[in-house]
Amino acid sequence: MSRLSIAPLLTLVIASCLLVRLATAEDEKAGWKPLMDGKTLTGWHGVGDGQWTVEDGAFVGRANNEKLYGLLVSDTTFRDGTVRFKFKCLSGDSGFYIRTIIKEPEKANGLQVQVGRTKSGVGGIYESYGRGWVSKPSDELEASFTKDDQWNEMVIDAQGGNVVVTVNGIKSAELKDDASRPEGHFALQMHAGCVMHVLFKEIEFREGAAK
């Protein structure tokens, strides 16, 4: 390859690197903080059955009809703010807990936003060991935003008793003036009693009111 043909390629690579840096700087300016480093489980700990690993920058959960739920729980607790992440559920039934408290041996008490495949209630809000479903999308709405076997983006904005969930840019569930717990851990779930293969990546949190 000649020097003349290499020059445009180098220019494209440099421009791409600059765009990535600018995007990262904008996220930091907007207050978004990563909750995973993409290489280790630092900042999180496992509870219950199944196995959590890090592969290609993602948290990967696998379980095979385990007796106990498998949870990956944040070491830190959180209050008001917005959490966003990408997920892919290849098999099983999963969820993302907000403001949860773990009770032995592996009971995550609090609000769980459903992560799974079409017809599982993806993007709906479920109160574990409490009221059950408190906001669930219709089958038609769920089918309009859920992408099975692909990466999906979920955003959960929790401000006091108000919680809004969007999946791939579409609002999937909402609570207003709810009396749920004001502070707790984030947790990723693998449901007991099924074959699990679920992935989460790019988990970020922005404290305070939505901007």
C-alpha cells in the first residue's frame, strides 16, 4: 500500500479517536459515571447461585436450573438519579433491581425492572416479595421495542416516588408518587429454575434530577 493510500486511512482513524474522546468528555460533563470497568467485577459482588463473568466488556450471567437466584449486586447504594445500560437476554428470565436490599440467602427486596425476551414483560416494573407487577407494558407495546438476541438499551430514571423506564427510546413503564424504598443497591438478576444466559454492559449512573 502506498503512502498516498495510507494517508486517508490514518486521517479516518485519528478522526474516529477524537470523536470517541469528545463523546466521553461530553458524558463526563453531563455527570454520567461508569459503574463497571469492562474488565473485572470490581464494584459488584455475587449472591446466590450461577456464575457471573466479564467477557468482551460485558457482565455475563450463566446458570442451569439453579435452586437459588443468581444476583450481581453493586457494592454501593444509590438514591435519586438515572441509570442506563445495554442488555441482551439469550435465554431465561432476568431483571435490573433499583434501591434493593438483599436478605439472606438471596432475596432482592424492592423494585425490579424486567429484562428478558419478548412476552416476558420487558421494561415493566415488578416489586419482588411485595406487590408483584406495578407497571407492565402491553404485549403490543413490548413487541414494538424489544429486540430478542440483540443489544437493547434501557434507561431507568428514579426521582423519589417517580420512576420512568424507557427501552430503546420508548417509554415502557412509569410509577408516580410510589412509596417504594428511597435508597438501596443496584442488582442484576438470574432467575432460579431456568437456563440463564444474560449480558449487561455500559452501566452508567447520573445522580440527581434528569437533565
